[in-house]
Amino acid sequence: MRPSLLAIVGLSSLLVLQGCAGAPGVAASTSNARLVEGPPIADIVTPFDKALTCLKGRISPRLVFSVGAVLDQTGKESFTDGGVGKFVTQGAGDMMQSALFKAGATVVNRRDPRVATTEAEWRVRDITRQLPSNFFITGSINSLDFIPGSGAEVTVGGVGPRYRQNRILIGMDLAMTEATTGRIVANVPLHKQIFSSEAGIGLGRFVGSELTSVDFGGREREAIHFALRQMLNLATFELLTQVMKVDNYAECRLFIEKAYGTIDHTTTAEAMATYKRAKRLPPEVDLGKPKSSPPGAGAAASPPPKLTEKAEPVPAATNEAPRLQREPAATSQPYSASDGGTEGITRDAKAQAILAQ
């Protein structure tokens, strides 16, 4: 029996080795290995994209936005014992730039000035013709805390389930600054718990005098960088709407579902509460879902209110073009136009930076 058993084991091993030769990633030294094909490529969609797209047409195209440094300030990294390097994405600024573009804002690229400066040095480009920013966004991802988890395991007669759970707390602070004055006009701090869990079941039995054990299980964890992108998209929406009138973004804010994120302690939350009271709605009412329309059509379905403007006489001593003023007089913060505040600017744009003209 023993020679027969050895022959069976040897034959099985030979068949396994032959099968491995045709497996993905395995090939002869003179041949290319067959590559594994995974899921298809897809564009990135977050639960906050509809709210951002809804802002299209509500942001003045005269206002120019850019993104500065959004740094990883967590100080967390791992390079030894199979470490993966930085725990947090180093491309948060690019994610915010994509969010601004999705919101329909006029965005200039300040992420990498090397092309512009190089062409200016070669004298093939006049860098003074670059559009200046009215507002720029900066900030940092500044906290990454590993929260000790807990779990349980029960075994009866060698059989039993197990479950464990862990969390990571990640936080960021972002601000939007008026470029001409350096004044911060909007700010938002956000944090989120990244969830991970493990579950399984084990089986142990003696088969004759031999102990046989079988274990099944699985782990799951939120994708950290995708969660960060969601946080940055929500933060971009919040920064833009903090300098908007509530009438202009109330409908868009309804696209933000509490199951994915909430902002309840900012000026926009207070403005929404006042808006609901003005509409005589109880605070808990969600105003219902926005009118059925394809994603991104919110702005077109509810155009921003039109403003009455009239030309203001300009003193003869100046060469300044006639300015426009809103009736009644503007009461909000003074903002500058992309030309530095001397041409092509309306009092309405000063008073309400994000309103569509």
C-alpha cells in the first residue's frame, strides 16, 4: 500500500506543477507570463458628486479658484517589515482641484508651476498673462489615530466563530483664503472613522490520532484614500457654500445624505436651519429629495435668482470703467475680481462672491 500511496502523491504533485506552469504570472524563462485581468476601469464617483455638480451655474465664472498645499501632516509612515510607506495620500490637493472643477468653478492650475516658469524662462510665454486667483484652498490632513479594537471568540468542542473590529480616526482642516488680502473667508474641519472588521469560524477534530483543523474567515476595511476623497469633496462643497446665499445652495445641500456625511456645526448648517424656519418646516424635515432630474441637472432645474444691476457713475478723475451695484446695496463681504479688483468687477461680486452673474 505504501508504494502505491507514494506513486499517487508523486503523480498528483507532477500534475499540480504542470498546472502551475500555465497559471497567471507563471511561465518559462523565455516566455511572457499571462497577466491577470481584474475589474474594468471606471471613473470615480462619490456620494457628494451630485451636490457638487448641482453648484454648476451658481458660481460666477469671473471668480478664479486654485488649490495650494494640502499636506499630509499626520507623520505616520511605515517602511520596515513589509510597510507600505505613507499611510495617507500625498495627492489631496489634486483631489480638491477635481472637486472644484466638478462644481463648475473657474480653476487655474497652481499644483505644478514648473511648466509655466520654464516657458517664462525660455521667453516663449508671458507669465504675467496668467489668470490670478481670487481664492485659494489650503490645509492639511493632520490626524491619524489607531483606535484599539475589540472582539470575541467562542469555541465549543473545537468548533466556534470569532469576530474582531478596529477603527482608524482621520481628520483634516481646510480653509479658503481671499488671495488679494490673505483673509480666510471659509473654513471647515472634518473627521471620519475608518472601519475594519474580521470574522471567521474554526473547526478542529481528531481523525484517528491525527488533529485536523480547518479555518474560514474574511477581513474587510474601508478604502482609506477613497474615504479621504469623499471627505475632500464634502469639504469643497462646504467651503464654496460658506460664502454663498442659502437660497442658492439649499437645493444642492439636499443631495448630501446623512448616511454618508453631515456638517451640523458651521455657518451653512445655521443658515439651513434658518431657511427651514422661514419655510415653516420643522428642523427634522429634510425638505424631501430634490426634484427628479439627472445627476448634475440641479443647477439648471433651479436657476439662481437674477439680480437687478445698474451702472454707477465714475468720477471724472479716474479712468476706471463704470462699476455695477446691486439694488439694494450689498451687505456681504468685499471680494476682488480676478484682475486684482480694478476692472470687470461688480459690487454684487464683491458682496456675494459665489453668486452667478
